[in-house]
Amino acid sequence: MKADPHGVLTGVHFIDGDHACCEGALAAGARFAAGYPITPSTEVVERFAARVPTVGGTFIQMEDELAASITLQGAVWGGAKAFTVTSGPGFSLMMEHIGYAAMTETPCVFVDVQRGGPSTGLPTLPAQADMMQARWGSHGDYEIIALCPNSPQECFDLTIKAFNLSEEFRVPVFFMMDEVVGHMTEKVVIPPADEIDVVPRKHTRKSVEEYLPYGTNGDLVPEIAHAGEGYKFHVTGLTHDERGYPNMTPQTQDTLVRRLQNKIRNATDRISMFEEENLDGADVVVISYGITSRVAQRAIELARAKGLRVGKLRLITAWPFPENKIRELAGKVKAFVVPELNLGQMVHEVERAAAGAAKTYAVTHAGGNVHQPEQILKAILEAAR
Amino acid sequence: MAKGRVDIVVERCKSCGFCVEFCPTKVLALSSAFNSKGYHPPHVVQPEKCSGCDLCGMYCPDFAIYGHKNNPASKQEDGDES
Amino acid sequence: MSELVNPVEAFLRTDRMPHIWCPGCGIGTTVNCFAQALIESKIDLETLALVSGIGCTGRVAGYVKLDSFHTTHGRAIPFATGLKLANPKLNVVVYSGDGDLSAIGGNHLIHAARRNIDLKVICVNNLIYAMTGGQTAPTTPDHAITSTNPYGSFEAGFNLPHLVEAAGAVYVARWTTFHVRQLARSIAEAFKKKGFSFIEILSPCPTLYQRRNKLGDGLDTMKFYKEKSKVRHGAPTSEVGLTMTGDIVVGKFVDRDRPDYQTMMRAQYVESLGDKYVEQTECVCG
């Protein structure tokens, strides 16, 4: 379906990533946010608090991130599209409820505007060190989707994509921004509402007698109902059967948790989004995401100017990790160069998928500012040798 | 005849004794019978004293007993059935 | 003679009976009172949602035939807040235990009371963490023996009515599982109120709290409630603290009026934005 025009601020704007993300959420149909202030993410909810009373919706600043991360889920079950926004320390506090969203298959979006860590770290400076945490932060086996914008424009466009994916797969989706993308101001074009595709909630049309809250008919994603519609269903974080009733046996556990995993994993190729350039015939491929990809772009250009055959693969979706793509590429190239604003996180996934078929060079950075192009160029030169 | 009667779901009972204790007219006592879990469910020992007040039902934590009036005020029944 | 059905059956997921609660546990008794209150208040069950946390009382959500949510430990209240704000037509009940609501959930309890979110909170207080084997709870009376205070607790227990009154609740009552009629009436009263209502229900945990403290079984505890309860409607909540063997002050302590969160929200937006204010629309999720 198309976006609700009430939430779409059509026009050409000059805004930062945080602000663009808020507009993306509104355009996607988000009408509920629960948040807690944390630098460098706060502007997203501040803007939402200012916008939503004139669009129709609710913002509530909760007493902590533990509350925010579950209040938004209550709102989802009450019928709204909902999200929260945070950074490192708040993200850590939200982990239990991220697991709850995965287990109960609550469609929602968690925005993490990454900053230097660990702990209080660098509140006003960038990092990309929560990438593994987005994937593995909560306990137990579950799968999630994570997107990495690299510009304010993408903060708008991809937030819509994040909501769409969350509804399609009934899964929490992570919007992995960083402080630079969040606070850089660039041109953001917001199209008319009828040019924006929005995925509706997979709402059941079954009768009360027929409906099974966690039953799947062939596809791995159950249909959802909301409180107040007469279905009288039960939702629990305990291991449950198709009726949603707690059923704590190894068999039910196996069925449920594998479905939660396969729901995403089987659709990896459909979910994955990249930006690719010059992969054919490349000796070295630079794999990057988020703000680092913009520095990598410069490094790649410098390397190509030196006559090197360097390709670019930008991960727009970091999770599920595009193993097949990397494995396939690994068979054709000499090496991967993986610059990240961390001491090595996604590079481990690249290495794992490459399985030794290509060498992997990490270009690490503890965070606080972005790489210099020369740092990445140095790694490219070494990889090309 | 008695103003009320109780229905007992024997299999749900856990012999907590609340119904026996708090019946205002001492209609019930724990029986010596067992249900399949090994508990002694209550049985009616003074049926004529039952008023159908359902205090037993309100107290029962296991939803194992229900007291009701024989002639609900809204209906005009013969009351002569046995 | 027709077989009349126990009205509580209509509220139960009978396919999940028997429940897991111990012999002599009072939680099931509170559910009877809850069902009675629903019948008396003629609450539309289709727009009633029940949210619980983790613990023995938290399992109520799984046994009632309502839209029910068994959430995380301590976080039933914020979940319920989201539910209510997204769909103001819902009647939202939080049904959880003393540990869940006042320890890990304590912060959310006081903020929801402060905000006066329109929630009916039923707090079953068995003075212990029962589900996990009988550890000390914030409500455990001084000197009580628990698995984490094996030599006796040396902390004062929370006076929950005092806490929630101070935080801003508009309806505060305490009963015990002995007071089945009064409790049902109290819950029905809370349904008539708009704002944050809190009903504490003292309940036996014969397996852990009573047993470890040699206080008898469930029936002994019920008799203890009968003997020691003193009904004092309107009592100052500062005076209703509990001790292991002392008097239990029960009754309706607070019944006041204060605009609830959504009323205040709306009023503020109307005042600031006038015509530009657009109230929460129906779900546009498609």
C-alpha cells in the first residue's frame, strides 16, 4: 500500500540523519514511539514528539530504556507501528526486550545511533561497534535484520524499508546509524506519499475459531491480531506452540526456534541489499557499511587511479549477513578489505564466509572520528600486492 | 429442599480445605476418596444446609467447586424436582 | 435440573486446566474475584486486555480467556502503557506479583502512578519470590526466613499502598484472599475509575513463605488473615505496613480524582496546538 500522506513531509529538505530518520518513520506509518534521551540519538524522538501531535499518534518519554523498549511493543499489539531510538548504553539495556520481540514476533524498529563505547565511552562521537550486539545481544537463538544507512537521505529511505521488513517478517529490525550519519546535514528529498511503498501489517482475516496466533500456513511468518479485536489470544515469551500457549518441551522448542531462525535465514537473498561497483574483474573488494563506506569510496577512487582493480561492496543490510554473496565473491577475488569503525566485527563474518578462499584485511578504528582515506588505501595496496 | 447445591470438579481439587472451612453452614467435608492425583476432594455432608451462596466457589483456588441456588430469583420454577 | 456452569469457567482457558499453582495457593482465589468483578461491572471482554509479568501470579495471563500478554519480569506496566496509549478503547489490567511489580518493576510502578496512566493493577502479594523457589522480596517482612535470607531477613518490607499513594495512584486498596466479596467489589470499583488503580491482595504461599517460616499451610494462612485483618477504610497508608505476625490493615485507603494521563495529554495539546492537534487515529498499519 502507499504511505499515509499525513505523515509524509513531501519536499526538498536540508536536515541531518536523525531528523531524516524521524521523517522516514512517519512516512512509513509509525504513529507511536517510546524513547529515552541518549546522545547522539535524541533528536529523532524530539522531532517525533514535535511532529506526531499534528499527524496523529503518540510519543511518550519513558523512565528508562527498559521501559521504552517494551512500551513500544505494547503499542504494536495495540495496533500501532512503533519504534524506539537509542545509542550504545541504551541499546544494552534494551537487550532483554529485543529477545522478547524476536520470540513473540512483534514487528518493530530499534534505531541505534552508534557512538564510541564500551560503557559511557564517547557520547558525541561515532563508532560502529554495536554491529555484533545487534545480531547477538539478547540471549538465545534468534535472527534479526539490520540496515546501515550512509547518508541523511538513506536515513529517510531506509527507515521506511526497516518498517517494511519488520512487518513482512514479524521481526525486530535494527537501524544501525552512527553519530556522523545522524548529525550530518545533507539534502533529503521526500517524495509524495503515493510514491512511497509501505508494507501493511500481516493482519489475520481468519475467524476467531480458526485463528492460530503462531500458526503458519506454509510460509514461516504467522498472521497477527491486535488486542481488542475479539481474538482473545495469548502472547508469551515462554516457549510456545501454535496457539501461543506455553509448551516447554524440547520438541516445541526445536520447532519454534528453528522457525524463527529460518524465517529470516531462508529469505537472506531476498532481504539483502547492497551497493556494488566494479566487482567484475576485481582483485580486491572493499566491503564497508554506514559512514565508513563514504571514506572507503574515496580510498577506492585513489586506488583505482593508481591502476588497481578495486571493487566496492557496500552492505546496506548487515544482517542477515549475505554469506552466499561473499562466498561467491571470495572465489573470484584475491582479497577483501573491511574498514569498520570498530576493532573488527563484520570482518569476522566476511572471513567466515570467505572460508579462506580470499584473504581478509581488517582496517580497524577504535572510534571517535572516521577513518582517513589513506588508512583504507594502505590496506588496499597491501591486499593487492 | 435445600436452597442451593454444589457441583464439584473432583479432578481439579487439591484438598486445600478452603471450601470446607469457609462454608457458612458447614455443608462440606473432605472425603476419604481420592482423585487421580491423590487428593481428597470435598463432599457434601449436609446438603439441606446449602444456600447456594457460592462462597465455596469464590474461595476455591482450583476452580473445582461451584455453589448455586436451586431456584434462581429470575425464574419461576416448580422446585419440585429431585 | 439443569447443570449450571460456574461463571468463572467463561473466563478460563479450560483447555489449560489444571493450573500449576500449589495446593493452598491463593492466586486462583483472586482470579475468582476478578471474574466476579468483570461480571458485575459488565466489562466488554473483547476490549479487555490483561498484562502480566513473571512469577506465579504472572501465570494468570496464560489461564484467562482474554487478550493476554505474559511479558518480561517487571515490565508489565510499561507494556500495558503502550497497549493503552495505542488503543485508548482498551480496558487494560495488569495482574502480577509483589516481586515483579515492586522490585524489578518498581521504577515503572511509580512512574505509571505518577503519570496516572489508566491501568488497573492487581498485585498479588505473597511476600516472597515464589516461582523461583522462595527468595526474599521487597515485601518480605522483617525476620522472615527465605532462601536468600536463610538466617532471617533484616530488611523492612515495602508498604506498597503507601508507595503507590505517594507516587500518585488514584485508587488504592488492600484485601486478602480471605476477603473474597470485598475484593471482587474493590476490583469492580477500580474498573469504574479512570486513572492508576492499585489493589494489593495478600495471598498464601504455603509451599515457600509459610512453610519456611512455620506458619502452617494455605488454610492456616487464610484463618490467620481472618483473625488478623482489620478493616480500616480510609486509613492513612503510612500506618498500613505489614509485619510477619502483626495485624493486617485492609480496606480502601485511597479513592481520589485526578485527570488521567491521556486526558492531560489531550488537554495540553489542545491548549498548545488548537486546531492543529490531530488526535490518535485508528491503526494505520494496514
